Amino acid sequence: MVRKLILSTIVATAAVTNLVAAQDSETLTPTHSDHHYKVLVLRGGDGWQLHRTYRLHAEARRDAIRLWHDGYRVVIWDF
């Protein structure tokens, strides 16, 4: 009898904890990203120039790597 009571208490506590954790993770997940990633390129003596702005870091990084392979110095800024 005591074992069933303890087991029921543990199961109920685990269920409530998982429910609260799931609600917290849903509220912390952003619905959309406000970040913008700007790829800046150093071209000759003109200084740093904006190459393009991206909404996804993966796209900005891919383009920056391509420019870097072409011989340019590249920086990605997060705004």
C-alpha cells in the first residue's frame, strides 16, 4: 500500500514537472527571428562595404565563405 502511494506521488510529480517544462520551452521559443546578418567585405582601398543582408546565419556564412575563397576579407555582423 505504501509502495503504491510513493509510486503514485513520483509519477504525479514527474508528470507535473514535464508539463511545466514543456510550457516554459514553448514560451521561450521565438515565433520569428528579428536578427539580420550583414556580410561586409573589404575590397581594395574602399574600406568595408556591405555585400548583402541575410535573415539566416547559414546563408550569410555560406556567402562569406565563398567571398573568402575568392580572396576577400569578410566579416558577418549580427543585427
